[in-house]
Amino acid sequence: MNNRNVSASNGGGVLSSRNKIHLTHKYEDIVCVSNLLSAWQEFEQGKSKKTDVVEFSRHLMDHILALHRDLVNLTYCHGGYREFRINDPKPRVIHKASVRDRLVHHAVYRILYPFFDRTFIADSFSCRNNKGTHKAINRFRKFGRQVSHNHTRTVWVLKCDIRKFFASVDQRILLHILDVYIPDKKIVNLLYNIIASFSATPYTAVGLPLGNLTSQLFSNIYLNQFDQWVKHKIKVKHYIRYADDFVFLSDNRNALLSIISELQNFLTEKLKLQLHPNKVFIKTIASGVDFLGWILFPSHRVLRKVTKQRMLRRLAKNFKPETLQSYLGMLSHGNTFRLRQSIKNDFWLLN
């Protein structure tokens, strides 16, 4: 692992426009009627019985044509949000936009995601096609084998978490990053319209709403600056990120200790983020690493206790065959034979 000091210049920070690929799509590609119709088809999947979606669909073409007209005339203005709270698995505040605004999110996402996905590192696994938690965990296991030289060396893991990530995203930095990649400033202005529609605290340009499809993409674009720095500036090979959780693997504990301050400095200076002080630790894989709902060991994984309890509560509350199969599929990725048998037995007893 390379432990070079981080430069205070742009070379160690948010990427500049030099040597960048640029989005070739135009604003018209996002706001055209055909893209809005395709976005609607994707948006309504699984929501067709929701009251607000049913109401919108009754006059679908009228709504889409009116939205198209506002977008073309540059008079579209993103509305507000309805706030509600969930516990999944920890308390979160979700902000739900109107159907009209969420349709715009999907129209934007359809055009921007394929482009930006090409700019992300291979070891970023959250909210991306053909990625996800299981592939992240499999990558962790592969890295463990590589670093341990097939279990002949001790592997140390540095695990970090960003404190209140979505509520801390600096919208001006995000817009600067988007501006570097997107030549069509009408697209940038539309993205500003979406981003500026929310703030985590009143009268500040900070935060992304949990609930927007675009927030998933924006979060990856924002943290891609960190990913690229980790890979190409401090040159860490064995690094995995899922949302705002990330891990580094090494056979050298001191090397991991030495980069913690560098990580914090970059996040603070370049992205205005903070490592969570209570969620930074270093331990060996042999002792078990808590990552993405599982406790990971060199040769196996077990379900985290709180993940198991949450799953059993959900099954008790909503014991449907499709729910059962979903959980059994998830459990099949770990050492959970007895747990799966117990759940199956309970299911047959209840039915």
C-alpha cells in the first residue's frame, strides 16, 4: 500500500475537466416525449395501485405533454416533498416527491446513469446494475484470499462509515462535478432544479433526499471522487465501497492505520464529509468483520444478529410465499442451513 501524503492541489482532490469523457446526450434527449413515456413505464412498475399514481395515470398523456411543455420552455420547477419516517433497519427520514417530479427523476436517470456508470470504479457496488451486496461480499472474500495468499497470512480490515452522508452532501460541490462532465448547461440547470429542491437544514445548500431515484446516482457521482483518489492517488488495491460504507484490506496493520488521517483529510477538504467517529475500526478477518449485514470470516459468513431479528419480525408480520422465497434466496449466500430449515418449518406450520 502506498502511503504518500495527499497533495493539497487539485491533483489530490475533486477531478478537473482535463482528460475527462463528457456526456454526449443533449437536454432534448431527456425532455422528449418518448423518453418521458419510457420513464413512466419504468416508474409505475410496482406502483400501479398507489393512489397518487392512479390519479396521474387517469390523464397520463395530458400530464406528460404538459410536463414536456414546461421542460422545453424551461419553466419546469421541482415541487416540495412529503416527509415520513421508517425504521429499516435504523430510523430514517424519507422525503417523497410528487409523481410529476419523480417522473422527471426517472427521465433524467435513464439518460445519465449509463454514462456515469462507466466512470465508476469496479469496486463500487451500491445502486448499480449487476452489482449489489452479494457481489460486494464475494469481492471481499476474493480480496481476503489474495491478501492472505490463500490463508497463509493475517488479513487486517479497516472499515469506515461516513457520518450522515446524505444529509451532508454539499450541493455546490456536486453541481461542480456534474458541470465538469456535462457540456449541455440546460441539463446542468435541470439537475440544479432537482438538487436545490431539498436541503437537509433550512436555508443551506446541503443534503440529498432519501427517496429520490436521482439521489442514488448523485451519491455515487459524489463519492466517485473519493473512489478515484483512493485507487489512483494513494493507490489502495483492495478497497470496496457500498454506499457510504467502505473497507480496505491489507496484511499490514500499520499501513491501514497510517491512511486514516489521509482519508479524513480528503473527505473534509474536498467533499465536506466526516468519517463517523464510532464506526472506524481495524480488525482481522479471522475475528469476523461486520459488513453489509453479514459477519465475514475467511472461509464463511454468518448472518448478523440484528439482520436475523429484523428478518424474522418481517416474516412474522407478512408471511407470504414470495417474501419467504426472497429471504431464503438471501440466506443461501451464507452459512445458514439450520436457520433456513427453521424458517421453512415455521412457514409450513403457519400454512
